[in-house]
Amino acid sequence: YRYWDEPTQVYFDKLLYTCESFEKSSMRWNAAMVGDVHRILCRGGLFLYPQDKRSGNDNGKIRLLYEANPLALLVENAGGKATSRGTRILDIAPTSLHQRVPVALGSNEPVEFYNNAIL
């Protein structure tokens, strides 16, 4: 949290302290994107891995070609959204083999709510 940019911190502050629906929600982090996204596909919600202020993470940590694109395809085919800074992940043309991107994917409403908060 402390390394995230201010709009992402504000988003989480609103979610944690002012959102009535948060009481129905929970936070999970399994340290495995596939497992976390599986949970999102089964239960709905938001998978978020934003860029942060640490050196090397300013463009995110999730690799576009091997992680973000395959899971974005699954999420979109299940009826959800997958974005990177508000741009559809599957529309991002790779600029390098190991390009990294920030990721927000999951159910439509939470992804849109996050994108509106940070953009």
C-alpha cells in the first residue's frame, strides 16, 4: 500500500472506509496470480496488481505476454474486464518480450470503479 501511487491509495481508502458493500467483500493474496484469478472467476471481484514507486515496478510487475494476456483472455471470455491503466490488456501491443504492465481484472463493476478512481 505504501508504495502505490496516490490515486490507488485513495481508491483503497474509499473502499475500506466508506463503501458499504465492502463488508460483503474480502481481501485475498495467494502470491500466485493464477490462483487469485481462479478465485475471481469463481466468486467475482477484482484482481489488482498496480504499478508502484519501488525501483523497477513503475510499469507494474506482471508480464504482458505470459501472465496478463492469457488471464485477460480468460476473464474477458467469462464476461469480465481486464485493463492496464484503463486500457484493455488485449489491445496493448507488446514493445518487448518481457514488458511488464499494471493489471486490474475481474468483474465489470469493480474494474470500472477502480479505473474511474485512478484515471
